[in-house]
Amino acid sequence: MSNAGAEALSAGAANEAAEAIHVENLHKKFGQLHVLKGVSMSARDGEVVAIIGGSGSGKSTLLRCINCLENPTSGLIRVNGEEIRLKPDHHGGSVPADRRQIERIRSRLGMVFQSFNLWSHMTLIENVIEVPVHVLGVKRDEAIAGAEKLLERVGLSEKRDVYPAFLSGGQQQRGAIARALAVQPRVMLFDEPTSALDPELVGEVLKVIADLAREGRTMVLVTHEMKFARQVASHVIYLYNGLVEEEGPPEQIFGDPKSEKLKQFIRNIH
Ligand code: ADP
Ligand code: MG
């Protein structure tokens, strides 16, 4: 290759942020039910990718495959450049080829689910330090110092020693975000983090997520909050029936959708 060619290549590589998540032709079947039918997507460092779509379109299944909570039937997933290695099982699906790899990958992803997932038998700060101390081997006093900073960031310093049952839904979700951040994840995954909340508590959780977006955190966010997706997302993916029906920048997806299905979806939301 000529020098000029090599320079052009490396300049191109420098402009493009690395892919934190890469999904290619992902299929997932539950028995006869073909839920994901060849989904491809990626999230580059610093990107906020919003995934929207009707109920049952496969949004949660996609996130769960990325986080190794479900095993893909076929397809390729790379997290932090590392391909999840799978081997065939006896039912036409796959299982992880290397359990330790799954643990390593999962420990670098911060996942926040729809319903509050703090451990009920631990105080808030114990929740936040649990994985750093017991999985990642961080010293307890260091983990506590880190956790206190995180709780301050999500506005829960004064709830440090409270059990989840004594927190509001919004506080629990903010606590869950602090706990997810404690592993210093390269990517945060959110699955409808506000859909189980009373309406008056939604804003405080969205604000925390918007702050993370502003800091340039890489996120994949499944949400039915369309206004919010439009504000924070750099890229929007519309899933329909297990396939990417349309994707693009938020202005295009919400302002100038092409697909009839997406147009109808947006009409029904408003
Ligand atoms: P969404 O999050 O977009 O609402 P899901 O990914 O949760 O959709 O579900 C997609 C489809 O897969 C639904 O029909 C759902 O019932 C089915 N499904 C999800 N998880 C399982 C499972 N563990 N076993 C069987 N079917 C499942
Ligand atoms: Mg879901």
C-alpha cells in the first residue's frame, strides 16, 4: 500500500470511535417463536443508541442477548471488541463456550432493568459496593468511597444506609443506576428504566440518564419515552417484529420517518 493510502486509512480509523457493542445478524428463537430475525446494530464509544418499538418486538431480548442473559440462536455479538464465544446446544440453539468470558463481559456492562432490581436484603450502599468488592476485587474502603460519590451524583447521599423497601420507585431506580455505574462500565444498558414508575417519578430518573448522556457515556437505551429519546439519542433504532425496520438520527426517525410502520408507531404514541 502507498504511504498516502496507509495515512488515509489510519486517519479514517482515528475519526471513527471504536465500537463498544457490535451485533450482526442476530437470531433468537424461543422454541417455535422466532423473536429476533437477523438484527444488526452497533454502539460506538460516546454514542447513545435508543431502541424503540412496540411491545413484543424483541427490544428486551436484544438487550438480554448483549448482556449474555439470553443465548442467541445464531449471529455474532462483540462487546468491547470481544466476540461472545458460543457453542451449539442440543436444541438447535447455543450456550456460552466460556463461562468466565461471560462473567468478564457482563462485569463491564451496566444494566438497569424495568423493575427495581436492588437487592432487598442490603442497604443502598451495600448494593452499590457488592459487585466491586465481591466480583471485581476492589478494596472495601475504596469501594465505599466510590459508592458515596455515585450516590451523591444520583442525589441519594442521605439514603446511603436505607433498605430498598424504604425508597420510592424513583429513588430505587436512581440507586440501581448508581449500582450499575459502580463497575465502571464501558456501556450502560437500560431497558425501559421508567416504565414501572408513577408518572411523577419519571423525571428524576430521566434527568440522571440525561446527565450521563451529556458526560459522553456510551448507552443503549430501550425506552417508550419518545420525547426523551429524541433529546438524548445520537442514533435511534426502530424494531418491528424482530427486525430493524428503520434507523437513523433522531431528527429523521421522529421528524421524517420513511417506513409506514414507523409513521404509524409514532402517530399512536402521540
Ligand atoms: P419487547 O421488550 O420489545 O416488548 P421482548 O423481547 O420482551 O419484547 O419479547 C419478544 C417476544 O419474545 C414476546 O413475544 C415474548 O413473549 C417472547 N419472549 C421473551 N422472552 C421469552 C422467554 N424467556 N421465553 C419465551 N418467550 C419469550
Ligand atoms: Mg421489553
